[in-house]
Amino acid sequence: MLTENIEKLNKLDSKLSAVFYTQSLLEWDAETIASIGGVEERAIVAGKISEIYFNTFINTDVENLLEELNERKAELDEITKAKVSIYKRKFDNIAKIPVKDYSDYQVLISKSYSAWEKAKNEEDFSIFAPFLEKIIIYQKKFIKLRGKSGHPYNTILDDFEPGITVEILDEFFDKLRDSIVPLVQKVCDKQSKDIDFINQKFDIAKQAEFSEYIIPKLGFDNSRGMMTTSVHPFTLNLSRNDVRITTHFQENNITESIFTTIHETGHAMYEQNISEKYGLSALTTGVSMGIHESQSRLYENNLGRNINFWNFNLPILKHLYEKELKDVSIGKWYAAVNHVKRSLIRIEADEVTYPLHIMVRYEIEKKIFSEDIDVNELPSIWNDLYEEYLGIRPKNDAEGILQDVHWSGGDFGYFPSYALGSAYAAQFEKTMRKKMDIDKDLNNLEMDEIKEWLKENIHKYGSSKMPSEIIKDATGEKFNSDYYIEYLYNKYDN
Amino acid sequence: MLTENIEKLNKLDSKLSAVFYTQSLLEWDAETIASIGGVEERAIVAGKISEIYFNTFINTDVENLLEELNERKAELDEITKAKVSIYKRKFDNIAKIPVKDYSDYQVLISKSYSAWEKAKNEEDFSIFAPFLEKIIIYQKKFIKLRGKSGHPYNTILDDFEPGITVEILDEFFDKLRDSIVPLVQKVCDKQSKDIDFINQKFDIAKQAEFSEYIIPKLGFDNSRGMMTTSVHPFTLNLSRNDVRITTHFQENNITESIFTTIHETGHAMYEQNISEKYGLSALTTGVSMGIHESQSRLYENNLGRNINFWNFNLPILKHLYEKELKDVSIGKWYAAVNHVKRSLIRIEADEVTYPLHIMVRYEIEKKIFSEDIDVNELPSIWNDLYEEYLGIRPKNDAEGILQDVHWSGGDFGYFPSYALGSAYAAQFEKTMRKKMDIDKDLNNLEMDEIKEWLKENIHKYGSSKMPSEIIKDATGEKFNSDYYIEYLYNKYDN
């Protein structure tokens, strides 16, 4: 009976993972090469496939299967136990949502991306507003149906970062704000202003060459993934053996593509290094957005903006751009790639102001899910918060509330994980430094030791361990944001 | 009851079409950008999705639904009637195959592509042979299970070209051989040999520029499709609003990419111009491979190798390659792009020898499905037939039996449709010439009249009319291969 049930669970896992694989592929396709003209049919397909996923998963048979297995948890092997946990979580998250709502919502989502894109291009929030309004209505309905106690926003925060609540985030962000706001002021006053060279004209083919050079050096396995371009860079894993990253190139900016590529490579390393023992399974993906961002931001910032990394790589970059980077010393380069600036666009923000961008989004999302807000008021709320936290005000909605894709995909509760990820990264780095000489490794671009530690302590587990367990087991203590503040002060307050 | 059943059929159509859409996308992805490393997981996914397709479709409810609707066919609207026909056909084709076999076969297919690719690259048939053997065993088993009377090969011929049989093809090919073999000899004796300029070095970026220039000129709608590259060019329709073509570029050959692009554009025009009234449906795709090839080959040969087409386009091409094409007159160019040569590679063959390449494959497939053949003997059978029909013998299997991808996908019965397509094209052209001045249109690259006729008489029907009906309604008579022979003699025997 138990053996039979385990067999049933594995079959279900395999089938749902296959359907999810096609959903991921639809998303990949839509965001890279799909025709504008095909949006209607794509939306229908997305709806139907969601329906198939839903109907395969949400039924009494599966409910009973998960219950029965859960009752005999003690007798299960580690992998099965982890599968039961993750599917019970997933089941509880959607079981109470009617299938019609679930699939209508998927259709809405697959259409609203185009609306958001159009709105952003035309700097006109009103094109996106009706979609956003409907998405919020659905999300609120789903939260209510899921029926969890506590702050309504907690329900969706937990989807992206299990265990994280408004209470934890309020404390985290309050502490961050108190230490970052004065730090920003201090850094801005004294830092070098010699950064204009970043914005010369840099041949895009050579930028691509540098990106292609750096990703395998960082540990990316080109035979189990690939890189291409998209308007909004992202990483997508079809399987651990097919992990795709996108980057983007700007002719008048040399750093944008470099750090985007390194960031996405960090995500990709996580996915590629999950243990193969899980096969094609719900366990074979990063466990949470926070842990995922800890990897991308660790690579981008803690490693990629470290001076030793550039001791090795700046000569290579200078070789590509002999004329443009002729007079750029390592000191000048390091200062430029770590320049702190109060700016409007999150993805272009430096490490220090970055959490302030997240706080704006956090405050708005918290408001959306605890009050009745007219979506048309959101742009001015956004602009006011930017003025309050960063001291600058967007001139239009494209550089304001329309800058991020997330809400068009219904991804509320996602943003805080970026800030959490940066904080986790600092805690991981602190631990790693006790075991290895990171600076020396970077100085020689010897990434094996770093890669191995991340793989053994984080990556290989996929979704089989919860974020809090990963942090505890990897660093010996629970999440502690002091390391993040310490990291920022050590690096910027000197 | 009838209304309910129609509703049920539409829901089924929509769901199966959505699943098929994801299968097409998996195929697109595999043949364009997917990682080599991901082949195992892709195969599992392909198997699972096939299982979903099969289980959704092949069950007693659907069988009864189709029966009930079929009994009241007279009361149905045109679209529903066509859907009933097409789904009854599809149902009968797979209903007798056990689901396990069906999905195991899909897994096999999705793996054998890589094996074929490897075999071709390494010029080693033995790498592909075990896969081919298994595919043939499955195919023979399926043919038996489907239980149709007549020659076993007929069952799968009918899958690609409904209504076509070994008896029809034997007659068609006999007649063709009798007229083509002497024609090849005649042309080879007297034609100009001044074609070496084709194989200079031609900058690939400029070749891409010409391809991008020509596809919208031919009528391709760039907002409802796109073009990229792949090793083996093909056209794939996710929907009528997302039709994708691939081409390939060879630096030392100026004509290869041009005619590949025009050929695939012909396929794409068919898909893009299907009436939108069918929505996302099994009706929204070309009805058969023969009709499809009639469109691609009409564009490639009847239009694209017409001298008037080049009166307009050669100056544009010469502008791109001022140095390389300096001394190339229209006469010299026309002779070169219509040069006849006994060669080994089907896709590089000229119009006149092309059907001989098809006959080789036809003879082998007929043999495979009527005798017990050891797959290891196939390469020498292949080589012998090339010697017999074309007077030349492949030096290795890469330029012999491994040249085509089709068998690795289980697509036996497909090849004859290429020859049929060319013959249909000649019959269509003959009719079109009674209604319009094709040469004048081409001379001005005015494609609207041509596009409109093809749309109104062929494209718009999608799969709602059988190939024989399309030919009859469009040309006023049934398929007659004399037009093809007449076309070839008119063009080449002068």
C-alpha cells in the first residue's frame, strides 16, 4: 500500500512536472521570440494547460494520497518526504480556488504582459490599469479563499519566501532603512564622481563576447543551458540540464550587460547544480525566490563587484575596448561599478540604494492587500514614496510604476525576496570567508572552491529543504540581517 | 442534445489543439535552441504530453460523441462537419494503439533525433541504426493494429496525403521516370556550365538581409510570425498568427539561403492565410503534406525560379554584392538558378532531378513496409538506387541515407508528398495563368493577385477540405500529373 502510494506520487510528480515544463517553455517563448500577433491563441493555450495542471492535481484522489503519505511520513525516504511536503503546500495553495477562476486568471495573466509592455512603451499607465485592477481582484479573492489567518499579504509573501511575514519584513526593513539612509548620504558626499566613461559607445558585439567569455568562467555549463537576449533579462529552468538565461545590451553602457549577465548566471548556477537524483520533479528547482536572489546577488555584487574579480577581468575587458577604456585604472573602474546614486530604476540601482527601491514596492503591496485602493491612485503613491525614500520623483510612469514586469504576471509578494536575497548573500559570504580565501580565488578567477561550497550547502538540495533550514545548516545560525548591514558598512563606509 | 454535442466537440477541439500547440513548441525549441544536455528530460516531457493527448482523445466518451455527431452530419454547420471528419480520421488512426506504445514511441522519437544528428555528423549509420530499427518495428506494429486492407504502406501514405496509395504512386512515378530520365540527359548535354560564381564567398549578414527583404515582399506577415535559422530549415505553425520559418546560410553559396527562404515562405503563407473563423482548432493547419509542398514548391520554383522574378530582384541582390555579382547578367543568373545536375543531396537538387531523389526514398520505404529488411542493409540499397536513378553513388552515409531528418521522426510516407506537391503546383500554376498574367506580376514583384488566388482557392480552407477537393475546386479537374511533365518540358526542353 505504501509502496503503491509512493509509486502514485512519483507518477503524479512526473506528469505535473511535464506540464509545468511546457508552461515554462510557453513563458520562455513569449518573452524571447513569440509573435505579437499570436497573443490571443497563446492566452487560450495557457488557459487550457493550466486547466490540465489543475485537474490533474486538484482532486480527491490526490488529496487522499497526500494525506495517507503524510500520516506515514516517518516511514518515508528523504526524497518522498520532501515531495509530500512540497505537494501538500502546493495543494493547499490552490485547492480552494475554483478551476474556472484558476484558468481565467492564467488567461488574464498571459494577456496582461502585452498590455503592460504597451503601457510602458507609451508611458501610459491607463493602458495597464484595467488589467492590474482585475489581477488584484483575483489575487484578493484567492487570498480570501485560501483562508489563512493573519495579514492577508502574508499568504502571498509565503508563496515566494516560505516563512516570511509582514511582521518579519516590517522589522527587517525598518532596521535597514535606519542604517541605509544615513549611509547613502555619507557615500554620496564623498565618493568619486569620475564615472562618465561608463557611458561611452561600446560595440555590442564585443559586449556579447565578454558575456560569453564570463559565464563558463563563473561555472555555467554551456552544454546544459544557453544564453540569449530579451528586453527584460531573466533565468528560466526547463530542467537542471536546460537552464536558460537572457541578458540585454545597451550601446551606451558597458556595465549594464556585464552585471546583468553575472546576476542571471548566479540564478542559473543554482538550477544547474541541483542534485540529479531528483530527476524531473517539483524538487528540481530553487526552493524560494529569496534563496534564488541570494545566489544571483552573491554573484553579481559580493563576487562580481569585488575588486579582486576585476584585477583579473579588467585587463580582458580593456583588451576588447582598447580605446574606450585606455585611461581606466582598476581603482577608477572599481569606484565606478560601485558608484552609489539615488536613481529611479530598480534594476539599475547600486547595492546600497537597492533596498530602498524594494521598500517602495513593499509598502505599496502591503497597502493594496490591506486596504481598498483605486489602482489609478497607485502612480502618485509610487511617486510620493520615491520622493520620500530616495529624494527623487519619476517624471513619467515608465520610469515609475510601470518599470517592473512583476505585477503584470500577478507576482505580488515577490519584491521583498530581492532584499532578503541580498541579506542572505551577506550571511553566506560571511560563512564562506571562514572556510576559504574568496579574494584570492577571485584574484585568479579560480571559481571552483566557491562553486563547490554553494553547491554542497545550497544548490544541490533544490526544493527539498526550506529556506530557513538551508540558512541554518549552511551558516550555523538562523537568518540574521546584521550581516547585511555589516557588509554594506564594511564596503562603503571607509 | 445536438447543441450540447457540438459544444462538447468544440471544447475537445480546443483542448487537444492547446496540447498540440505545446507539442509543436517543444519541437520548435528542440530544433532551434534547446540544450544538448536536456535531451533526457525533453524526452520524458514529450512522452507525458503525448499521454495527456492520447488520454484526452482516445476514450469511449469521445468515440460516442463522434459517432453521434457523424450520424446527424446532415444537420451540422460546415465547420462542425469538417471537425467531425477530421477528428474521426485522427481517432481511427490512433484508437487501436495502446497508450503505453503510443507514449513509448514518442519518447523514442524525441531521442532518435539526436542519434540521427550524431550519426550524420560522424558519418556513421550504425549510431542511428538501432533507433531506426525500433521506429520501424513500432510503425509496422501500428500499421497492423490499425488494420486497414491493402498494401501496408498505404496506411501511412494516407496519413500524409489522404487518398494516395501505392497504386497511384507507382503509376505516377513510372510516368515521371519515363519522361524525366531522358529530359535530364538532354538538359545536361546542352545547358550552360557557367555557374561557379554561385560559390564565391558571400557575406552571411547580407544573405540574411536579402532573406529579410524578400519574405514580406512575398506576402509573409512579420507581425504574425518570424524567421530564424536552424540546421535543417522548416516551417512550424503554433497558430495562424504565429507561423515560424527557419532558413540556413552557407558562406560559399548564394542561392541556398535564397531558395530555402522562399520555399519556407510558401509554407508559411499557407498557414498564415487560413481563415480566422476556425480559431484555435485542428482545422487551422494545412490539410496535407502534398498540398503544403505544392505551396512551398510553387513559391520556390514556379515563381522563385521564374526569370521575371529575377528581373526585379537581381538588381537588388547585385546591389548587396556589387563585387561578387558584377559580371552576372540576368541570363547567366537565370541559367545558374535553374541548372540541372545529377547530385546526391535531395534538398540541394534542381527541379528536374528532384523527383528522382524522391523515387529512391519511395522504393526503400515501400520495401521496408512490405518485406523483412535488415536495417543494416539499407545504406547499400540506398546507394544502389542512387546509382541506378541518378548515375552517382554516395561516398559515405552522411551524403547518402543519413541526409534527411524524416525517418528519425518516424515520418515514413512523407517523401512522396514532395513530388506530389511539385505536380500539384504545376496544375495550380496552369490554372492561375488562365486568370492572371503571372509573369507581369513577377516582373513588378506585385504579389497581391497571386497571393489572393492561392488564399481564396487553397489557403483559407485549412484542413476543412480534402486534398482532392481542393485540387478539383481550384483547377476544375482532378489531379493530373501531365501538367507537371508539361511544365518541366516547357521550361527545360527548349
